[in-house]
Amino acid sequence: MSEDQLQLDDAVQEFVKNQHDSPGVLTGYVLISAEEGFHPDDGAPATNYTFALMGGDLPAHVILGLLDYAQAAFRGGVRPVSDE
């Protein structure tokens, strides 16, 4: 992994650790970004997508599981865990 990727990996892991009261072991993350811009040749609108995986790589079943969970959560198929 490049130095930039290592810094991103550290920052994301620190962010995730600060989201929960109970300690745990982070086993994976998938970061997806979209950047809007314009094609350099013809000026047409363009979207660039970037994917970053924990440690630079994850098994396919972990990536797909995280993406499936995110889809279900955003569509309302996953109930949040109660604090009680």
C-alpha cells in the first residue's frame, strides 16, 4: 500500500473505533467515493468512483457482505441496535 493508502487506512480505522462505546475488533471496511467533474477531452459531465478496502484488500465475501448490509440498512431493512 502507498503512504496515502496507509494514512487513509489508519484514519478510517480510528474513525470507526470512535463510533462505538464498546471495544471490538474491526474486521473490514469498504469506502466508496464519487467525484463529479468533466471529461478532459470534450467537457462532458463525468463521475469518477474510488474504492478503498481495509488493508488494501479483503476477501470477496467480506466486501459483498458489507455492501449488502449497507444496502439493506439504507432501504430500511435493518433495525438499529437499541441502546437499552
